[in-house]
Amino acid sequence: MKDSMRNCRMNRLLTIALPFLLICTPAQADGEFNVAEARKSVVFVRRITPGRETALGSGFLVSPDGLIYTSRHVIRSSDPTAKGTLVLVGVPSTADPDDHDWFVAEVVYVAADDELDFAVLKIAARDGYGELRPLPLSLTKLELGASVAVIGYPYVRENQAVLSFNKGSISATRIRFSGKSYYQTDAAVNHGNSGGPLLNDRGEAVGIVTLKELDAENMGFALYLNEINSHAVAPANFEQIQPQPGPVDLGQLRLPTTIAPVAANWVVSAGRPREDGEHLIHDNHGAPFWLTSRTPLPGDFQLVVHCAVEYLIGNQKVEIGQRPSQRNVYIRFGATPGNPKSPGYQVQFGHAALVLSREGKVVAKVAEGNVPDKFFRLAVTKHGGRIEIARDGKTLLEYEDPAPLAVKGKFSIGGYLSRLHLGEVTVIDLSGEQQAGASAETLSEPAPKE
């Protein structure tokens, strides 16, 4: 009974420091872990950032109204230019905990301290779903050698997350990283465990699994829960954020369109593209070549192009004035169909410079070129009159058009004095006009019907 009262007091302390609704439950007998109950609170987190690699991790419910603790690096893309990120949370189903009910999560809080790898998500259950099950928390410091377990989702097989439970012990009671305290444990920690709980043998969360030592065997680290005490968020912030009630049908989510590197997904204006499995290789013996999308862009968008460019002069005679134009990749949008005198906006990224033109006139230019034969991610973002161009997450060029052209037409990708190796191209709708019905992270535009 004394242990139960002590745990109640510790949970109340955490509730005051972080005004999240926590539940104090009777203590479980030592050594049992109470896995059957704990697993109901541990969730699978999937961050989908269009045009970037999907991030997978874990988290755990800390309130019956849907607050979730996780790691900052799980839900935040390392690319600050990325748009359209969607965070999905898989909650163990009451019918079968090996299956998941999917919820669209909102980010409630991300630690402003770059050194604190902590974030809070929020999900909402529709009427009749039932109450979400929070995991009891404990601030009681563990002793060296104390029994602990890591529980989370380090594995995905055939697109299904697999819950993993690994016992171990506290191999060091306090390790400091960047001024923050962590438990060290020999319980197995793998990619995907990040954001999940470190459990004591009473089935309570005592830390947030954050990282592992790559050059050592069985050396993982979990952030002390009391490290998040000073990072409180006003309760009003939680109430103002209203996630989409779930569970949701993944087939009805509004996901971006990704155009796979297949020739049939494009209209070929010049040149002859060929497929090599992962990429579409396109050139025209050094002359200009173009691929045009089959569907129009939304009014505001981010276009993410994975590509590499190599030198190819071919049959072309290169004058001295053309030499800076070698190894070019072009992106055109906002053009008037059928009117060659109205080219709209054109991005020209060559070996020496990045140039943005409007109606054939240069409006912005930077001395930043691409690298030969190396794949990069070129992101073109248009929102209102503002156009930004980034390479691999670094913004290279920004332009504010005082009289922006209307953009709802198709876009084109091409090159000159070069050979293009084109990967996936992702279109992210920033204007709210994107159609529903996507059912996978990567969507290919269908080939035209014969």
C-alpha cells in the first residue's frame, strides 16, 4: 500500500509539472512487467513527409484523451524546407492488439531546446470508440541492475508494424548527453524503438527510449522523465488543437501524388526516355528534351524532384556563351498551353548557377550549381507570389513576385546539354485543392488508357 501511495504521489508531481492528464493505478507486483496491459498503451508512429523517406518510431499514450509522448526526431523532418508532413499513429486494436487502428495526429508540442529529444502528439477518438489507455508513469529513480524492458516497434514486415518486447537491466543509472540525464540499459534497442517507453518491472514508464550506441553491443539510452518537467505547455494549447477523430480509413486520406519514374506517366515532348528500374533516363543527344505531367498542378504547391544530371554535349556545337549552361535541368510551370511566348516560370539549375525566370526574363539568380552524377533532391515551392527553391533541404533561392502568374496548368521537366536521371517526383498540394482517395505512401499516376 505504501508503494502504491508513493507511486500516486509521483504521478501527481508529473501531472503538475507537465499538465497532462495522467492516471494513477495500483502498483503491479515486482517482476511481472504487466506486458498485456502495457502493450495497449504503446503506439506505432509513422511520419510521412512527401518526397522524403518515411520515418518510423514509437510512442506511448499518457492520457485517456489522446496525448502521446514520443521523440522529437521521430516526428520532425531533418529537412526544414519539407511541406505536407502527415503524422499517423497506430493504436493497438481492442479486438486484436497485433492489429492497429489508425489516427491522424497533431503535434501539440516540440521541445524548443535542440538538445531535448522530446515531443507530444495528440489524437482524438470518435464517439463510441472507447477510452484510450494511458501508460502509468513513474519518476522514482531506478537502481543499478534494476530490471527494465524496452517495448516498441523496431520492425515492419510486409507493411505491418511488429511489437517487440525486450527485457534487460539498468547498466548505468545516469549518463549525460548535452546536459540531459539518461538511463543506460542492456535491453535491446533498435531503430523504430525511438519514442517508446522504458518500463520498470511494475509496467510503468520510467524513461523515453531515444538512442543507442552503434559501436557497442546492447547499449541503449532512455531520457529521464523528469528531464521534461521544465518543458511544460499551457493546458489551453491542448484544447485548441483538435485532431481529426479516428480511427480513419487510410484509403481516404489526402496524401500527395508521387509520380513513379515510368515513361508512361509522362508526355514526352522531345527526346527518348528509357527506364532502368529505379530511374527514368532521358536525353536528346545534347539537344533540349522535355517531359510534361499528365495532371495539372494545384494553385500553390511544393514540387519535389529526385534526380541526377550528367554532362552530355552530343551532336551540339557549344559556343563560349553557352558553356555556363551545360548540365542543365529545367522545371517549367505556369505556362499558357499552346503559347510558346508565354513560358510562365522556369527554373534552370546548371553546373554553375541556379536561375529563376518569369515570362522569359531572369528575376533571380544565385551562383550555386548542381554536382555531376550525384543524386539530389530539388524542391520548388510556390505559395501565393512567393517562390522558394531548395536542394537537399537547403534553401538556395527566394523570390517574391508582386504580380504572380496563375498556376494550375501542367508542369514540365527537361534539360539541355545534359542527360537526366529522374527518380520519383512528388506533388504536394498547399492550396487545399488536393483530391482524396490515395491509398499508399507512393502513388503513381496511371498510364493513359488506350
